[in-house]
Amino acid sequence: MECIVQGGIGAATIRRVAEIADVTPGLVRHYFPDKNTLLCAAHKATMSKMTTQAIQSLDNCRGGPLARLRLFIETSLQAPVVHPRNYQLWASFTSLINAIPEIGISHREAYIDFRNECESLVRDVFAEQQRDIDDKQIERYAIAVNALIDGLWLEGCLAMDLFDSGSLSELGVESVQSLLDLETL
Amino acid sequence: MECIVQGGIGAATIRRVAEIADVTPGLVRHYFPDKNTLLCAAHKATMSKMTTQAIQSLDNCRGGPLARLRLFIETSLQAPVVHPRNYQLWASFTSLINAIPEIGISHREAYIDFRNECESLVRDVFAEQQRDIDDKQIERYAIAVNALIDGLWLEGCLAMDLFDSGSLSELGVESVQSLLDLETL
DNA sequence: TTGCTTGTTATACAAATGAATAATAGTATC
DNA sequence: GATACTATTATTCATTTGTATAACAAGCAA
């Protein structure tokens, strides 16, 4: 992953990986039969580290649906989730979803996990506020919230210098608030 | 670009490019002194084709600010802008922004163009509705709109099969409507 | 015709790369 | 303490890849 961060996928040769890990190329092969397997493992680790982070942050949240949604957004739009390093890894791996089918599969899985979490959070918020909204519409809201978070995450990673700490997640929270027509969030 | 679409950047070797273009590798070198130059040219072409498409669609729009904003969103969230091919190219190139500085520069330029367009459209809409909103807040709205479009574009490219034609852009329009607190769009 | 620029190919080369094999050291098991 | 398994290295090989050079064809200017 360090290789990819430094020079893109092209720099992620087995030799360079071994060099950074301070072992010999043979050892890499000992653990990973071929390069694709290694790339898949790195991809899985990266995605799980990012997606899971926002989802797991909710475990320690003793608050109502609104507070949970807020925390989810904030975690997703602050460091360490928002970081140029993550973007570099994410972009590199997703550029392989056609070339390496297994990466395509686990990428889709991670995406669905995140979207399901969005949907669940949105549903709980509406339930608490006793707004009766049908499933189809909740799904649409979840898609929009997901897209907004993804887009802001992207902007943040690419130009973190343009946002002072916290202002990105603040923008995210306020935007979702408008998106779902909530009085407070 | 066809190489990248098929097998990621790794597949974009000069020999393969030449093969698909039905020429010899030497000819590629005749026009592009080295591989980076070739990649940069392909990147520029790709970005301009995508970003410019949404912006240029406004030229033929004889409507008010609302209609223009709507058209901008719709163009950005429909084929041919929304297409797996575009995503593959975009992801591949953006994964090189650290490795190839020139790509980083033109990527940032394309991004700024798009965001400026968003900001301009949003400003015009508010001006027409005589809502007095300071520049800082307009910029924030533009960032959110930009993020939403980017995120939906991403979802659309990755899972176009999940959305029937037009439903993605419809979701985009409605979401921006909520985001900017507009009665109609 | 002559000469010059452009388009195009054929061929070559050194470096890098993924993969394989064999050998060596360490460590746990019985 | 002998054995088997794991961790690790050294070395090798066939391909691929970016780049370079030389040669050839074609169109065009003088």
C-alpha cells in the first residue's frame, strides 16, 4: 500500500513491495502465491479500514438516531478517513475492478455495506420523527446521502488544504440536514 | 484509452496501444516522445470530454437560471457522461496524480472548472429568486452540489444497472432542490 | 529532378518484472 | 534430540516494457 501511495499501482512491483517491507521478493511470494492475491489482500484491508471505520464508530454512540447519523457523517468526513493517502489507494484499486474481477466483487461489497448503513440510519431517523415514508423513498434518500458523503470525501481528500479542520464535516451535516428536510441534526 | 478501459493502466503499454491503433510501436513514439506525454494527452482528452460536456450543454439552453441548473445536473447524470467506461478512465488517471505531476495539475484544473460552473449556476439561481446570500455561503452550496453530482455520477457509473434510465438524474435534481431549498427546479 | 520534412516500419537493447526453484535458517512437535 | 514444518534468502529464467536507432516510403517545395 505504501508503494501505491508513493507512485501509483505501477510502482507496486513485488520487488519494491519487498524492499519497503524490508524482506526479499521471495518472501512475498511465500505468503502470496501471485501478485493478484497480494493486490486483493491490500484492497480488502484498505476498504475495510475506511468503510468499517465510519460504521464501527457508531458502536460507542449512546445517542438517538439523529446523533448516530451525525456521528456517521462526521467520522466519514474527518481525518483519518479523509486523507490523500486513502484517496490514492481507493482510486488505484477501483481502477482495477475490471482488470481483476475479485477486486470488483469486494469493491461492490464494501459499497453495499456503506449504502446499507446509510439506509438504516436514515430509516431510524424518520422512524423517530414519525414521518411515514415508504421504502422506495428511503432508499432514494440513502442513495443521495451516500453520494453526498462520497463526493465530499473525494473533495476533502483531493484538496484538504482548502478546508480547515471540521468545516468539511460541518458542511456534510448541514447538507444532509437539508437533503432529508430535518429541523436539527 | 481503449487499453485502459479493457485492463486498467497496467494494460496501457505502448505496444498494446499501437496494436489497438493498428500501427507499430515506433509510430506512437513518433508522436509522443515518451509514455507520460501520451498518458497526459489521453487524460486531458478524457477530462475535457466529460467535464466540458455538461458545461457546453448549457450553451444551447435558452432558459432561466433554474432551467440551466437543471440541465446541468441532468447532463452530468445521464449517458454518455454516466458510463462505466468513463469511470474506468477517470479512476485510472486520478490514481496517477501523485506519480505524474502534470496529470495532477490538469486534474485539479478540470475539477476547478466544474466547481466554478456549479458556483456560477447556484449564484444565478439565488439572484433570480432575490435571495440574498453571501459569497461564502454560495461557495458552500456549490461545494455540496458538486459533491452530490460527483457522488451520484460515481454510483451511476459503478452500478448503472440499478437505475433505470433517467431515474438517477431525477434523483439528482430533486436532491439539489432540497439542498438549495428551492420550491421548484 | 532534387532535397527536405513527415509518416511509418523494422529491429535492437538494456532494464524491469512476475514467477520459479533450490537452499538455508529457525522453530515447534513428538 | 530427531523430525517436520515454517520462515526466509539467493539465484535463475523467460517475458515484457520503455526507449532508441536506423531505414524506408511518401508528399511537397524549390
